[in-house]
Amino acid sequence: MNIERRLNRIFRPDGRALIVAMDHGLIDGPCKGLEQPAETIKKIVEGGADAVLTSYGLARRFAKQLAPLGLILRSDGAATKIGDKDNSTPIFFDIEEALRLGADALAVSGYPGSPREAASLENIATAVRNAHAWGVAVLAEMVPGGFDSALEYRTVENIALGARLGVELGADFIKTPYCENFDQVTSVVYAPVVILGGAKRGKEHDMLAEIKRAVDSGAAGVAIGRNIFQADDPRRMTAAVAAILHAEASVDDAVKILEGRLQI
């Protein structure tokens, strides 16, 4: 299978993708919403998710439940919340594991402007070299300043630089933070760009409005985790996001779907 066919398992014919990130167990362990992954996977599939970004263990154990979705395997790791932070950027799983699982893409993080910049960019280049030799796509998660960077790192200039750097290294699509004037990012990146979700928010309307602004600015979709699988109703939250991405729904209509006032 070639890269284009694998990307078609993630992106719909409209060129957009609703990716649910479920790789949080690598750092947080049994976090809320992922205590029993099978039930959460069922809900996001019913809601209209296109793909999932997850860990090797979850992908292997719940292969049957994940079968309807495109599969993106998290390749690299990070420090847990226990003890001192480890600034290394280890690669836990590579192309052999991706092929064994039937994954469509590897996900690797890049941290331009952080102490881990060089090592993380080398990880992306290595992933691209290995994955492309076997027709597997690569998602580069480009976060200026590092995973938990402050807002001053996440300027439109830095995000555009990081996203462009990811595709220059050969990544097939990019995951990156949203910012105002996001069209300045998408207009200079010659590959699909999806926005990450970040920490769980209190107001779903705000998140849905941000997704709408991102899509209107040229984003190809989202890769959102906690704001979907920790929602009161992950099925309806998935459907609300899918309506914005794939049905050009307004934010108000997406909120109605979320609240059960419109049918999924």
C-alpha cells in the first residue's frame, strides 16, 4: 500500500480529517475518558471520527474496535507526571511496529525553539526515512518551544516556521497549535495542517468556534483528544466537530448537535 492510499484512510475525499488523539495514556496512564478504551472508541466511531492517534498498546489490544478508523501510531515518548522531568526525546516504536499493527501513519513530535529541538527534528527525519521506504505516512506534531510551551512561543510566526519545517523534513501532514491569523500558517505549508486540541476546556462553544475559524483559515481538520473523550457525551461531541469539518455546519448548529437539539 502506498502513502496516498494510507492518507485516504485518514482524510475524507473533502480533504479533511477528524482525528481523535488517544495517546494520553503514555503520559497520564488511566486518565478520565480512557479508563475503558473500548467504550470510548465505540462512541467516537458512532460520532463520525475519521482516524485515531494512539499508543502501540491501545492499538494492539483494541484492533477490532479501531478497525473502522485510520490508525496513526505515536512513535515517540515523553516524561510522565511522576518525579523530575526527563528532557530526552526517545523513539519507542518505529516502522516495524507500525507495519505490524497495520498503521497508516507514524506520529512524531518536533519542538523548534526548545532545548530538544535538534533531537526532535532528527526523530522526524528518521521517521520519514524509515516510514516512506514502506509507504507509511508521517504526521509531524510541531509545537514551538516544546509540549507545554508558554503562549509567547506560540506566535503565528513561530507556528508557521515550525509547520513549514515539518514538511521540509518530509512529513505528510502537520499537527500544530491554533493561533489567530492561522491562514498565515496554512498558506505557506504545502501539506495538510490539523490543529491540536490541548487541555480540556470549560466551554465547548469556544472550542467549536475555534475549529470553525481554523477551517475557514485553511486547516484540514483537527487532532483533538481530551476535549472529545472527556466530554460529557463523546459521541455527540465527535458528531458536532464532524459537522463543522465535513458538512460546513455553523457553530450554532454544532452546539445544537452537542446538546441533542439536532439529530446526528
